[in-house]
Amino acid sequence: MDQKLHLLESFPAVGGDGAKYKVMGYERLRRDESVADGLDHWAPTGVYEFRLDSGELVDVHKDGKMTIAAKGTELKRA
């Protein structure tokens, strides 16, 4: 299944390490094969993900806390 990311939002955040980060929120899209007009059509999947502008994955927990997945650094919206 072909997928791509659609940017929904971006915002500044400060890490528990004191560094400043830019967090990007995306929705995953999948190719919509039901439309056969020769053009690319994409449909939302309802799956969202957050990444730093460097590409690193950000985990968003049920309580709203955010951490950089690979490092465990906690992030807070600035």
C-alpha cells in the first residue's frame, strides 16, 4: 500500500535537555485506488504521527506528554 504524510501542524517545543525543537504533526494518507482517472488521489487513514523537523519520531502518550522516541527526551510545547 502506497502511503505519504500530509503536514497538519508544526510548533516549537523545549526539551528536558533545554534544547529547542520544532515538532511536525502529520496524517498518513494512502493511495485511493477507487478513482481511476489517471491522476493520483490520496485518502486519509486516520493515523497521525509526530516528528521533529530533523525526521526523528516523537511519541505522544495518552496523557499528552511527548518524548523523542530514540532518546526518551521529554518535550513541552513552547
